[in-house]
Amino acid sequence: MDLIFEGIKKAFWLLITFDPEVMGITLLSLGVSGSATLISLLIGISTGVIVALSEFPGRRIAISLINTGMGLPPVVVGLFVTIFLWRNGPLGFFGILYTPTAIIIAQTVIATPIVMGITLAAIQQLPKKLRLQILALGATRLQMVWILIKEARLPLLAAVMAGFGGVISEVGASIMVGGNIKGYSRVLTTATVMETSRGNFDIAIALGIILLLLAYFINLILTQIQQRERPR
Amino acid sequence: MQSAEFGMERGSKDYKPILGIVNLEVKRGGITTLNIPSLFVQEGELLSLIGPNGAGKTTLLQTLSYLIKPSQGKIYFKGEELNSTRPVFEYRRKFAMVFQEPLLFDTTVFGNVASGLKIRGMNGMEIRSRVTEQLDRLGISHLSHRSAKTLSGGEAQRTSLARAFAIQPEVLLLDEPFSSLDPPSRDSIIEDLVGILRQTRTTTVFATHDRLEALRLSNRIAVMNDGRIQQIGSPGEVMNHPANEFVASFVGVETILTGKVIKKNGGTFIISISGQEIEAVGEAQIGEAVLLCIRPENVILSTRPSRETTSARNVFPGRIEKVISLGLYQKVQLNCGFPLIAYVTHHSIENLSLQVGKEVTASFKATAIHVVRRKQK
């Protein structure tokens, strides 16, 4: 019990004093996962809308692939991104393995299908006749897409949260492609894994608390959205 | 809005088609869902499309605004053929469409009414003035800042109508917009719609499965079934001279008479119909034109001479013109100076020995008449 109590006490001290190492790790984490989420939004929303609105052969297969992708195991992503970025790999000439950029790429691969899948569902959930109504109001195709995105803004916000929540708490891929280099590519999750294995529970708990807080805020926003979504 | 009696007929000087379709065919999955050799909508008229579900009313409306691409045929707008040289949204911007569901956007009432104008890139000042005008017209100004999600069915449909009118469309397309409303909301919203249409004289194509709605509002009625127009004409023509069996069974199940209110006493009033007087119950003004709908099962036939019968006030001698078997009962077509249809059982046919040419007395109660007040200037 003492171990836990001492750990928590020291963890709070680290947090309250804005320990530079903890803060550095946190900021890097936010930066990396934020960038990955942003990129995945661009790809995921545009592709999701296109798949939702168009008819093409193999559409069902594409949708089931996207849905499978929503549960992509991070270690598998980590494995393939590593292979691609490996010095002799197809993209090895970039020389970005074991950099924050590599983590952003891996996390983008993880978050994109999540955003895409939720976008797809959100757009498909809108009444089909709404599209007709928008076109009947004289909208161009682009205007229609924009109005549909605005109509689905709440579930899309959920997509943002789910994507971000997925990558900020992911450890497998980050450690594989980032290498957990101190002060360079060490993020909240990889640092927690390492500090725990070293027995440095205080710092691990501090990092854990930050992760928990982040998770809490994400869920708070999600819950707000869902509550607002409830009709009448 | 003009009434059917005024010069909206083909060939009159007023005849100006705003919208025309020729040899139009729509196919879906190899099945023809719409097949219309020709249809012209005249500027300023209200054309109703009536027919059962699946008759092609919605398909026709959506084809008119090019939401559905016809597999064949031509669409003309103000004499100009619609072709691919100009983007289709430019054509659609001349129309406004109101669906059965309000299909409002997740924003305020104001934002909804403004949406068509925003799509057209109109500036904020003009949007504000147009939206305010429409909110006013439809009596929903007080809801302006409410979220569309919190509206009742009637309020939502009013918002949807306001959104359509804000565009100031050249043609208004209504796809059963009132069928999911409760009767009081429906009546009041129709009342307001009639008022607005009278003012704006917007050309309107109105799909409905409610014959009475169509009777009340239309200059012309097109009866549809199986993707085809079975008959098109003034309400009187379609109702009293159905072109074929389908139209007859869809619209002609009751006797529909056009008359004028000449007297009022208490809760009842007297309508003059081709020289005869019929008493009906309800509200109406003297001099007002009304339609009387009399269901055939409410018409009682007897062979005794008139004035000896029952509590019914409306008693008319007439001659049997036709007897048609309808299975359980027989449909008897009478001429009482006006046409009248009665249903009688086989039993009564035998008892009264009813046959073509026989003189009988027909009676029906004042309460058995459905009065439709025609909207006029």
C-alpha cells in the first residue's frame, strides 16, 4: 500500500511543479497525436463522405474493410510502418524511422479508418431524402456535401474524439516506430511502459494521471455531444 | 389563385405553359415507373396529382425538378428545352420543393428558411428581409430563433414551406406535404398556403392522395396510376366524368355536385344545384360556391312517391340510368336533374324491382353531405 501512496504523492508533486520532463513528454504526445488526428480527419472525412454518397462496384467490401480498419491492432500498424520506413524498406530513403514524424504516420494510419468509419455511418444516418431536399434547394454538388457535413457535425465531432482518444492512448506502434528516445520521441504511453518496467512508479503514475485526465476530457466532450444528440 | 371556372383551359388566351414534358419515361431497374406522353403546366395554375401510393406522383415531381433523370423524353421550361449545356442546379433553382417530411436542417428556424438563399449566395441583408417576410406570412416569426428539432409537426412543415417560398420559386412542387399532419394543423396550414398562393400566384404542382384537398385547391387535377396520367382536367370534369374505370373507382365513388349557397337557416344552408335545392349542414356564406360530396351508401331509394318519406329533407324524384353490379351491392346511377349515385343491396333491387328507366325517389340526410368550400378570389 505504501508503494502506491508514495507513488501518488510524488506523482502529484511532479504535476504541480510542472516537472520539465513530464511536461515535455505530455506536449510531445499532444503534438504528435493532435497532428495525426488532424491528418486523419482530412483523409477520413473526405473519403468517408465519398464512400457514403457514391455507388460503385465493391462498395460493400470497401465499407467492411473500413469497419475492420477501425479496430486495427496498433502493433500490426507499427510492424508495417517500421518495415516501410526501415533503411532498406520502400520508404527508407526518407530516414524518418525513430522520429516523431514516424509516430505521426503510424498514428494517422490507426486513426484514419476510425474517422472514416464514423463519418461514413454519420452521413448514411442522415435521411436519404435530405440529399434530395438540399439538391431541390438548388445546391451544387459541393454545397450539398458541405451541408451534409454540417448536418452530421455532432457525430463527426465524435469521430474527432474517437480518433484522438485512439491514438493518444496507443503504445505499440509508437514504441516500435518512435523508439522511445528520451527527449525526442518519448510520448506518454511509451514513457509509462518504460518507467513502470524500471520500477519508477512515481513518474509512471504521474504520466498515467495525465493520460487518465485526457481520456476523461475526451469522454466528457463525447458525453456532452451524445446528450445533446438526444432528440427532444 | 384563379378558380377552375376562369380561363385556364387550353386554347384560351391565358394559356402559357411554364413547364412541359414530352414523351417522358423514367425507368428504375428495368421497370418503367413513369410514362407520360405529354403534360403542360400553365403559368400560375395549381395542378394536383392524385392517385394511390406508387402511382408515380413523387417520381413525376422529382423528374420535373430533375432530381430524377428521365431515361427518355424532353423537359421544357418556359419553352426552352432542358439540356446539358447549363448546370442542372441552375434549372433547379427555379423550383422549390416541399416533401412529406419537413426535412429541416439542424439549425434555427431562421437558418432553415435562409438556407435556400444562402445556397444562392445572397447577401445577409437581403436574406434577413426575405426570411422575415416568410416567417411572418406563415405565422412562425415567434419561432425564429428556436432550434428546428424542437418544433411540432405543423410548425416544422410551416418552416419547410417558408423555406420554399423564401426562394421565390417560379414553380412550387409539393409532395404530399400535409399528409402526416393532424387534421387541425393540416386545415390551418392549407388555409395559409391558399392565402399565400393567391397572393404570389406561384405555379404549383401538388401531389396528394386526398381527393378533397385536391378538390379544394386545384385548377386542374391529374389522376395518376401505374406511372401514367389516367385523366387530366378541371375538378368537375375529373370527378363527374371519369375517363376510365380506374379514375371512376378512385375519384368517382361519390356523387360530387357543384352549387352555390342561396339561403342560410340556423346550422343548415340551402345550395342550389341545377335548379334544385339541397340542404346541407355546416358553415358557408351565401353566394359561396361549394362542392357537395354524397356517398352512395347514404342515398336511400324508394318506389313511393316523394314527400312521403322519412326524416330526410333532401328528397328527389329521379330516373334510373344505369345499374352496375359491384359484388355485394349494386351501383345505381340516377338522374334527378343532377347525377346521383346510390348503392343498394341485391335484395332491394329485387324488392323494389329496380331497373333502368324506372322512376324512383331518392333521399339523403342533410348531415350525410360532405361540403367542400371552394377557394376563390
